[in-house]
Amino acid sequence: MLFSIKTLKKLLPVCITVIGFNTHAALLVEPLVGLSLNGGGDSKIKVDNGNTTNWENDYSALGYGLRLGYESILGIMVGAEYSAQLSHGMKVKNKASGTFTYDGVETNEYEFDASTRNIGIFVGYSFPILLRVWGTFFFDSTLSVEADATPRAVDANGNEYDGSGRSFGVGYTGLPFISVNLEYRTFEWDEKRPRANSNYTADHEASEIFLSVSAPFSF
């Protein structure tokens, strides 16, 4: 399912708040699809023996989402946003020289599959012609690391991380029915929810350029 019951429950109070924003505004429904470009950041991993290492990560990923809210006659937009990235490979490299040993495996770089899910609120402004801008605060963001049994590299055994994110976007609306969008997004995940046995903690940060096409409908 693209939107789980848990996700809908989290979006509902946000949508109720948005409805009270302006009863004279048009309902805005905006599905979108896109690609995260030049994604990357830092990861800090600490195992039980106290050994802490700093890693660099990079990735690209397909994504989709939905913005639901209201747009006033003055061009002000406000609403709730859901976005997600499909499973993608995240490449990680040790920033220090030498190798890092984990579970008897020596490595200085590895790759694991991960996906993300984000829920937030957005506020923006639609100019009379061709352009609109907005900002989103993702108060609920989850990074899900898929299990990788052979070899089981660091942070590749099925954990989930909670965090938050921010986005600033610009959209070009000069084409019929669609908006071409460019966003700069940043995320931080630092609260681990283990789905498998693990003997480490980890903090992940990432920033990316998200290029998307959306279809904003007003009713």
C-alpha cells in the first residue's frame, strides 16, 4: 500500500488544522513523482566496544508523494505533505584511512538498500503567473534499512531510524496541467528502532536535490 493506515492517522489532524485555514480557499490536491539527485551526507556509527567511525554516504532514488491542502485567492498555499523514496542503494565509505572491522569483516566501503517515508506540513505562495514557492517541515521521517545477510555490513541488517527533515521548493507552472519542481531537501535520522539484533548506534544525515513533476488540481 502506498499510504498505510498509520500514515493516514498521522496526516488526519494536520489536514483538519489546514481546513480551518480559510473556508473560502480552493482545495489543492497535488500528486507528484520525481528523482532525488546528488543525495549524500554523513553517517556516524558507534559499536558497543566504543569504536566510532565517520562515513560518507551517497545515493539517488525514485520518489513519489502527495500534497493536500488549500490555496487562497491571494495565492497562499498551506497543507499536509506525504513523500516517500522507493528502495535504493546507499553507498557508504569510511572517511578515515584504513579499514573498519565489524562482525569479523574488514571493510572501508559498502552498500545497502534503504527507503524513506516523510510526513510534514507545507506553506507556500503561488505567483499570478509561471512560478510558485513553498517550504515543508517533515516532522515525521523514517529511514528503513533493508536486511542484507551476506555479507552483513555495518548498518545493513534491517533497522529503522526516526528523524525529521526540511525542504524548500520552486515550481514552474507555465505548462498545461503540470508543475515542474526543484527542491532542496535535508534530513536527519538519529533514533534507531531495531528490527534485528545489532550492537551499534548510528546517526545519519543527508541532503539532496529533488526534481519532480506534479499535477496541482484546485477545486
